[in-house]
Amino acid sequence: MRLRERGLSVALLLVAVVVDICVQDNGPSLQRPGRIGAGPRGRCPAMDMMMGVCGDVMRTAERLLTENENASVGTKEVAMGWDFYFGSKAKALGVPRQRDHVMRGGHPEQVIRYSRIYKAGNDFIRDQMNTFAKTREGVSSIASYTEVGNSSKTGKIAFTFVREPTDRLLSAYMELEFRTRKRKGKRGKHNAEVPFEREPEGSTARVARFLYDVLTLKVGNLFEPYHIWSQANVVWSKRMTYVGKVELMDAGLASLNDLIAGLSPPISDFRFANNRTFGSHKSSEHPAPKLRLGSLLRQEPEWQKAVCGFYLLDYAYFDYPLPVVCISRYDNLRRDMREVLISDPRCKL
């Protein structure tokens, strides 16, 4: 009888652990195992640390938008939303495949793979690869599709560039508003109305609703989520030769060019240049949305803190300092997460 009671107690404990997925405001919590962040010896603990803030971020967004101090978010909603954020459920949710860009010469060793991160120099890098390929016989530069969250075969050189997370979000909002205006009246599978679009153009309510839609992961596949997804997710799922920073583009391109020069045989005379005629996006001609979002983040620090929590893995993974208003809430966790990423063999930093 005692053995049966003990077995029942253990079973109930296991059920409780499985149900308790990512509902704590701070500190580590448990998350179902997934491919993202899984090193050769299992899941990287930094992912569980990240999941520990997801409920806090989503509840903060709910409270700020509704002005309800007792706002709550369901456990299932949090778990499903963050599965989407980290890419582990992307295919099931109908999200398009992630695009790499590959340059090939005539030799098997002449392969350069660029893993695209939207709003982090994507057009700037891709345009240079395409322009060069058009002028050199035997050189190709084409999109190569891989499922989100899947490791892909890399080239001899596999690289990407990342960007300060809040700055990237500002740029993303500017482009998404530009796309909204461009597709007005054109509705279809990938042109469905996103909730923030229902608010008046140019209003603070519209900007706040955009942040809410992002932070609570209600965007689905209504606009391309690559603009707002974690950058660490892209880097983590692939074997990278080099990761540079947009803010240090000159130094990054120099390091990348050294790697390209080391290819044997080299791809003709190809080198990246910090030439701003490449990668210019029309959305930059309409900066008002970016300015409005920046103003809201400055005037209402709680929104900025929620953004810091949302991108905390990026801040830790790429060693970006947090905005000043976020330091008291998240910097200790960011430092701990960074230390785990560096020291734990299950992580891929």
C-alpha cells in the first residue's frame, strides 16, 4: 500500500513539473525539450534561463496595453508563443522557410554562405554578393532555403551579422509600417491584417499595439516574423565561421575578407566593401514610425524593460550592454546567462 501511495505521489509530482512551464516572473523554469539551443550533450541551460522571463514579458505587455494591474497570461499561451519565438514550432505554424544566401565559384571549396538576419545589414550584404556574381563568369549568388530551426550544410565560410536588439526592433517597425502602406487593399494569405494596423496611423495607440503584438507573439505569420525574431535563434541553429556586428561593420568586413582571402582557391577577386550604395531600403525614406516607437520607449520605461526581456538572449549571446533603464531588472541575469553560454559545454557559443 505504501509503495502504491509513493508511486502515486511521484506521478503527481511529475505532472506538476510538466504543467509548470514558464510561468514564473523571474528565475529559471522548465521548458519542454526542443532542438533549438541543444548542444552535443543536451539542452543549453541558458535557454531555460531565458524561458524564466517569458511570462514576465508577456504579462507586462498585457498590463501596459490594458492598464490592468492584475493582467494574466495562460501557461499554454506562453509556452506556445515562445515555442514559436525560438523557431521550434515554426513549420507547424505555417511560417515560411528561412533564407540563406550562397555564393559559389567553380570549385567545391569556393562556397560562402550568408545566414540572413533581417534588419541587421541583410540587404547590404546580399546586394554585394549578387552584384559581384553578375560580373564574374562561373560565380553564382542565389537564395538557399532551409527550414527554420534546422541545421544546414554550411559553406567553407558561413557567416552573419547581428545588431543591437532594441535598435533592430526600431528599424523593423519602420519597415513593417512601410510594408503595411504598400500592401493596402491587397489582402490574401500573407497580407492579412495585423492587429496593430487597426489603430489610427501615426497614433501612440498604434505603436503600443505593435509592441504588444510583438511581445505577446500574436503576430503569427501575418507579417514576416524574421524582422522581430531572436537573432540568437539564427546563429544557434547553424555552424558559423564568423559573426560580426553591424555597429562595427568596418572591422567585421575586414575580418570576413581575411577569411575569404584564405579560400583555396579564392573566388576571383571578391571582397566585401563598406559601400553604402548597397542595401538601401525604401522604408528609410519614411522614418516617422521609428521615431514614434523610440519616443514611446523613452517616455514609458516599462515598455523598454519588456523589450529588454524579450531580447535578453540576444543581449547575452552577442554581449550587448542593456539600455540603462533595463539594468536593474535584467543585467544580473544577462551576465549569468552570458557566463553559462561561455562555460557550459552544452551551449554553442
